Amino acid sequence: MKTLTLQLPDTVDEKDIKMQVATSLFEKGVLSSGQAAELVGITKREFLETAGNYGVSIFGETTEDIEKIMNE
């Protein structure tokens, strides 16, 4: 396991940054949903329920795919 240390201003929401990184790595297939949840420090269920708020489909479709289907 690798460790990454970031220095962020106090005004930055740490959980939000972790979710952005975790959802991006999950979407690219680098992390499983369980690994992504662990990175954020939340349950797998909470990660899966929250991923959509970051534009990530837990079903493999991109945001563009879903928008295209909805506009047909």
C-alpha cells in the first residue's frame, strides 16, 4: 500500500477531496468500491450511495451515456 500526503488549506473539506479521488480511481477501475470506501473512511454502502453525487455510475455507464439515454 502506498501513502500520499497532501497539505490542504483548512477551508478544504477533506472528505470531499477523498471522495473525488476515490470516485475517480473507482471509475477508472484502479480501486474496487470497497477499496475506494476504505480510502475515504466510510462504508462500502455509503460510498456506492454517494458516488453518483460525483458523476460516477456504479453500473459502469458514464454521465454522458445516461444523459444521452434520457434525451432520446
